[in-house]
Amino acid sequence: MLLILLALLAGCDLFRVRDSDPPTKPAPWNSYATSWDLCLENLEYCYVDSRNAIKYYNLFAANYSFHFSAQDINDYNLAPTWTATQEQDMLLNLHNQSDSIQVTLFALPSQPDEITASEARIYREYELRRYAPGLAQPEYYKGEFELQFQKSGAYWYISKWYDYRAPGHSSWGKMKYDFSQ
């Protein structure tokens, strides 16, 4: 019986040397967000590279809140705000159900950023494309947002996020809500 067991194990190639997988390029990330723009880059990195999803929660200040657009609150009966914990859960769900996500941000010439030594208000137009498994065309989201950053020690964190839906489009907030379930 022992000989048969050894013969079976030898036939399974358990002891054969295997080729290792080539190393992958590390996920883009600013390890030390010592400015608001590095924190903003990290926000983008969390969406476009799923390996950064576990770092998402660390972008937010302790008092963080996301504010859905008024249209989304009315049209979809959403709660007006949610927390960093809800954000983290949503992003993990989003990445689990997506092949890839593209985020494009544009500065708003009509709305200049407001930056001081310890706080910043950043205004951007956004376009998101979510590629889902089995869908030929991406899901498209468009709108504007206001991000409020605060500096704590040497690092910057997002304290408030206000979402504004573009007419005729789904918003970033609607996408977040859809993947919070």
C-alpha cells in the first residue's frame, strides 16, 4: 500500500521545479501624500488599479463624508451622505465586478481651486468608464465634484466630497450607490 501511494505521488509531479511567474509592475501609489494633489492622484489610483483598493480608506479624514448630488437623492431615494467605511466597501465591490475602470479629471476654468497651507477645495469635471465582464461597451459616468482636503501633520486627507451630476448622465455617486449593495 505504501509503494502504491509513493507511486501515485511521484506521478503527480509534486516535486518538479516550476517556472516562476514574471514579476508584475507595482501599482502606482504616492506613499506619502504630502500635498493635496498627491492625495488626489492616489484617489485615481484606487479606482484604476484594484491592488490599491485596500488603501482607499486611508485617503479619508476621520470626519469624512460623501455628499450625493441632489438629483441622485431625489431620483433614486438615496441617503444624502455616507462615510469612509461605506466608501471602502463600495470600492471593493466595484473592483470585484469590473474588468477595468478609467478615470479622467479636468480642471474647471470657471471654478478655480482654493488652496491654503492646511486646507484645499478642488473642483473637477470627471468622466468614468467602467468595463464590466461580458459587456461590449463601458458604462459611462459624468459630472463634477468638489473635494475638500485637510492637512493633518505632514499628510493630506479628503474630508468632504460633493458630487454633481451632469445633465443626461449617471453620476459618480450613482455608480458608488449601485456598487454599495
